[in-house]
Amino acid sequence: MNWVAVVPLKQGASQKSRLSERLDSAQRAALTDVLLSRVLNALNHCRAVSHIILLSPSDPQHPKTEWVRDEGRGLNEELTLLRARFLNSNFLIVHADLPFLETDEVAALLGAADFAGVAIAPDKVGRGTNAVALRKACSISFNFGVDSFAKHLAAAPSAKVVRSQGFSHDIDTPDDLSVALELGLRL
């Protein structure tokens, strides 16, 4: 099964801004690169993923990816427009800040979507959404942001929920960074 994977990526001053009390802008940029590389590695090694799109304001120039400009309309609208472009494809959204994401976890999420039509991977506290997989012709309202997991489940009540370390551990706050470093993240 071929999947189109979209990885939204913040750039510039807005990247990892909640970590500014701990990391300066150069360190946040370096962290973003490390995390993105980890996510792209997991996606590139997943045989079901045939196409990877980086959604960002400027071209991050990563091999084996297509760049789509984020026009600043907001993440949910940008993703809705991309979904419309790829409505006849299986469609995966994975956030770029998952330091422990493994290829087998991506494959498990896609397998769950193959079965249920929609699969959702929540963050570690069950409030945010770190990945959504939609089978061909399935569509939902994207609700990334505050309490997105509950909103995505409401939009797709029959969705399969996939919990794993790689999908649950994102880095949004200084505490998240501390936990990731304790778990072995190398910067």
C-alpha cells in the first residue's frame, strides 16, 4: 500500500519557541534538524511510504522529499488543502518532533488505518495528536492544536488509536526535552 506522508515543519524564530528558556535560537534550530532527521529516517525506511512531503515556509532541502510551501494559512487549513490534492492516495501526517519514532511504529499506524480507515497516534498525555493516517478517500476535519486528540476522535469515532513510545514522546516543552535527554536523545 503506497502512502503519502506529510511532515509539517516550523522554521525560523517560531521553531521550538517554548524551549527558548533553555535553548537559544541556534540550539533550537539544531534540535529541530535532529528531530526531523529522525522522523524522516523512520518514514524513508517504511516500505509502505512512497512519497514524503515537507510542509514548511521555506525549502529545507532534504533528499527524498518534496517541499510544499506553507503559505501561513494555519496548519489545519494547509493540511486540508494538501489532503484535497491527495484525496485518491493514502495520507499520513506525522509531526517533526518525535525523537524516538521507529519505522515499525509507522508501519503499525498504517496497518491500523488499513483496517479502520483512520488511525490516530496521541501524545503521551492523550491530549495532542502526533500522527493521523487516512486511507484513500477517507477524510476528516483536521484539528491540530489544543486538545486535538479528542477533536480528531470526535471527527472519526471509529478511528483506531495507536499508542507507542515513538509517537507519544514529542518535544514541546523544557520538561519534554529533559525526559527525552534522560531516555537517550543525543543532540
